[in-house]
Amino acid sequence: MDKTVRVRITRIRGTETRAEDDTVIAERETRLFLNGAEFALTVMTPGDEDLWAVGHLAARGVIGSACDLAGVEVSEDGAVVTAVARGARTSQAARERLRMRDLAALAGAAREGVRWLADAPLYTSTGGAHVAALVRADGTRLSRAEDVGRHNAVDKVLGWALVNGVSLSETILATSGRLTGEMVSKAGVAGVPVMASISAATNRGVDEALRYGVTLIGFVRGNAMNVYTGAPASGAPAPREC
């Protein structure tokens, strides 16, 4: 299934009205089965279902790396993902502590991450996509994903990191969505130390950032931003060999 669909619309501009084709983002229900039982149901943009599954399991605390999965299979139409877990994730208490760079350096990396969101192709063509991106603390771009759901976009980049052996403890997660409690807890559980957004944080987002030691940065626009929390972050362990 394509990520976009052409539909017929009536476009109004001032006093002018005309019929034309437009591009809209596609969505469909996708189910994740874990060890034979249904684990999650989401509405998502087709594509990267395997990365979404891995990232979603990491964000829920089920796995700590791709090595914790015996396999991931995606149905032919991508609507069903089947995962088999074979090991428990590393506990939160056993994580290494990671002190990221100073705030000025983090601010520059946060700006780079948010800047990368702006020209994402699905967002540019439809205006209907949320975007998430992972960058390193020096601003190096790692992975970017788009989805009709902001949670799915985050899961996809988290999954990319785990599949490619990138330690999330060395990354900054940028997102186009609000920094809600559920969104921030995804980063905290998965081991991301810094989260940034062009949008605002909620009170529960700040609470979850404090709970997991996440540096939380919102309203990243140009040279301005709000730093809601800035304690040293709790990082995930480095990737291990399977």
C-alpha cells in the first residue's frame, strides 16, 4: 500500500473555486502480535512496520535491544506484524548513567534535529504527517520517520536504532508532536536521554522527564527554546552482540 493517495477535492482560494486532485496521507490499522498474542493495535502510515514493532516493544519496556527478539515477520500487506521475544530487557535500575554534553551543545543538536523535521517528504507533500528524528549529541543525523501518528513515528526511529545497533543513550529524539507524558515515557523507557520538539510540553510530560532523567526541550524555533528539565540523563546500555 502506498504512503499517499490521490483524491479529488474542491479547492477554494478567495472567490475562486476549482476541482483538482490532491495528495493525502494514507492510514490503516496494523496489529502487533507478540509470542502469539495480540499486543498492540494502531492506525499507521504503511511502511517500516518491522521498525515500528521493534521500537514499540522497546518503548513499552519489553525489549532492550534487537537481540531480545527471535524474529519479526510482516504480513504481505503489512497489516500484521508478528514478533517473538526470547529475553527480558535490561532493567531500568541497571542502566548506565550518562552525562550528556553541556546545555549549549545540546541546544545546538536539538535545533538540528528539529530543523531536519521541516523538510520531511510526506509532511511536505500532504501536510498530514508527524515526523520524528534521531540525531547524535553533535548534531549528526541518524534516522527520520514519518507517520500519521506521532507515537508511530517515534517508534519507527527507535526501532531503526535498535536494529542498526545504535545506542539510544547517545541520541537526541526530535519530534513534531507535543511532549506529553506518554510521548516522553517512550523516550525514557527506551533510554533516550534528550527529547526536543517544536511544540510544547504538558505537565505530565515534565513529570515523566523528571522520572526518567530525560532532558526535555520544547518550543525549539530558531535560536529560541524552552528547557523544561535538564538533569543528567539516564542512558541505555551500549548495544550488545546477539
